[in-house]
Amino acid sequence: MFEGIAEIDDSRFPLVIVRMLSTATPEQIDAYFEVLDGYARRGRFVIIADPERLDPLRLDATTRKYFVESGNRWSAKHGHALIAELIVIRSRPSRALYAFYTWLRQNRSFPTELFESIDAAKVRAEVLLDSQSE
């Protein structure tokens, strides 16, 4: 069960909003990516990730590495389903975590864009989704 790692709002699928929480275990990370597997089976989608409540200092190096490696495995298998990854970055610690993530990210088959607010990311997501339906 991925509870504890993220709150996911998929009520507007193919827009999926993920609000990361403060801690994660390898089991929660695995379950989180299983949820993303389900979205990939449903079709192409845009994910807005909001790591605001994620404290990178509370995650040990092994867990951070596991998360990135799991993301790389997921995107190698399902990256074709992801239209874009829109990241909301407000704070310096979150920017540090994002820099670490992008440094280790292997699959670049989908764009990743940064935003200062959820609202700005939602506007961009709507543009991307509208362009997919044309």
C-alpha cells in the first residue's frame, strides 16, 4: 500500500496530481509505481507532482536512490504513456531534491517542466492535454 508516500488525485484523468508526503519505504515506493502502472494501462496522461511536503532530509540516501531507480524502471517500461511530468517547486530543499532526481533520471522520453504553483502547472497540463486530443 502506498499510503504515506503520496496523495493522488486522479478525478480528472488523464490529469493526475500527486502530492508527495514526507516519508517513504521501499514497499510504499513499489506500491506507488504500481498505481502509476494502472494509469499507463488506461492511456496517456500528464502528471503534476507537488513535492512541497516531502522533506529530502528525512529520506535516507538509500531510499532516495531506490525511488529514482524505481522511477527509471517505470519510465523505461511506461514512459510512452506519460505526456509530461510537471513539477511544482516552491522551496529550496525541494529544488535540491529535484536536482538530484534529474541528475539520476535516465529516461527522457517525456518532458519535465517546473512551476511555482499547482495552478500554473494545471494551466500547462490543460494545454498539453488539449494538444493530444487534436
